[in-house]
Amino acid sequence: MTMLIDAASWACLVAGSFFCVVGGIGLLRMPDFYTRIHAASVTETLGAGLLLLGLLLQAGPTLIAAKLVALGLLVFFASPTAAHALASAAMTRGLAPLLAPREDTPSKP
């Protein structure tokens, strides 16, 4: 049973690390602010969740596990909220998405 928990823990840790690296690459490679926010928030939330799940499996039923659950809830709620706040602030300041049509150009029928 211990070997199964270790294997599941390592799978979660490796997958979480992969998603965090992909989110970092997406943050560097995406063309505009909004797609960068999307790439970072979605993959980093999933990556951090998987990393915390892998650590939770290693911790077992201890006080450390309760702290990891609290940290996971914080990340789960704070990361999407922060991404939404950043996107909302950018829209309020007038930052248009890269692929949005301009208002002064006529649209094609």
C-alpha cells in the first residue's frame, strides 16, 4: 500500500511540475496580456493543486496535511480571483486584446 501511495504522490508531483513549467512558458510566449493571464492562471492553479495533492499524499493524516489543504483552498480561490481582477483592471484602463477589431475600422459584411 505504501508503494502505491508513493507512486500516486510522485505522479501528482511530476504532473504538477509539468503544468507549472508549461504555465511559465505560456507566460513568456503568449502574444498579449490577456492570453498571458489565461495561460498562467489556469495552468498554475492546476499545477499547484497537483503539487499540493502529491505533498498531501506524502504527509499522511497529520497537522501538515491540514495545513496543505488550507493552502490548497487559498490557491484554488485566490489565483482565479487575482487573474480576474488583473483582467478587469486592464479592461478598465483601456487595454484592448490583441485580436480585437478596432472601432475605427469598418467591419466586413
